[in-house]
Amino acid sequence: MAQLENSQQVALLRGINVGRAKRVAMADLRKLLGDLGFAQVRTVLNSGNVVYDGGAVAPAEAAARIEEALVLKLGVAARVTVLSASQFAELIEQNTLAPAADAARLLTLVLNNSADIQRLAPLLQRPWQPEALALGRWAAYAWCPDGVLASKVVASLGALLGDGVTSRNWATMQKLHALLNGPEVAATSAKEH
């Protein structure tokens, strides 16, 4: 069982099922990953969040395979960010804004390239109040009390990173974390929020 847990990965597809653009049914997405040889493929919500067993395939290679298959099999071009289960756990642990924030207004901006976090460090010096910004190794975290669309933090992050980042609210990240860690974590998460 430990081998399965160590080989679990999370894939986040950027910009699918937003409005009428890039429509992908989750059943088609699960089948696509299964056809690529990934096992135990599960999706969360309808926005391109996938947990699966990646076997011996490294996250970067999995992302490239999924991106290519999306175009070839479904006709959809989308950036895909893949994190291993341990990277995702670290991402969850490093969010210093989580305890005080409403999960729906706390945005996690997951980086395609973790080295990009260095480009974001100067943003920590800006006065964002009432918003807030925190950085981890794999993501930036933005507290958006007035909503994501009105957020100056999110606009600044987007201007610096473009399509090198994909975002999810904290509630979605918690659901993915629970799915990675089994029913006992899911029950604890449900009690906390």
C-alpha cells in the first residue's frame, strides 16, 4: 500500500470548463488518464482536478503526457501542473494564511516551475491590506476578502507569471488533500469546515 501512496499525484488543468471555452467532461478526462496508463484516476469538481497513481512516471513527465493527450484526443490545449503527493502535502502545510481565512476566498496559485517563487518574493514587501500574500515552495497564497476578481494580489501574481500558474480556492485544495490521504482525512476536513 505504501508504494501506491508514494506514487500518487495531483494534476491541475489550467482554464478548462471556464465559461464555454475548453470544455472537458470529467469522465473523458478520467478515461484519458487511464488510457495513458495511470491508475485509480479520480476527479474533484468539474474544473480539471485529478488525483491518480502515477506509477514510476515523474510529475513533469506526467504533465507533458497529459497536455499532449488533451490536444490529440480531446482537442483541448491546456497547461497541466502535476505535483507528487509529498509535494502537495508540503503545499498544504506551507499555507500560513489558512487558519484565519474563509476557504472560498483564499486562493492557492500553484506554480508550473517552483523556481518562479523567487520572482514573487518582492511582492511580499508591498502593503496589500486588507488582502494578504504568503509564499511557499510550490505555490503563492492570496487572501482575497473582496473576491478574486477584485484582488490586487491576484492581478499582480498573474501579471508576473501568466500561464505559468494555475489557481484553485482553498476549499478545492482541501478536497484534493483529503482524496490523497483517504477517508479519515476527508472526515476530519469536513468537521473543520
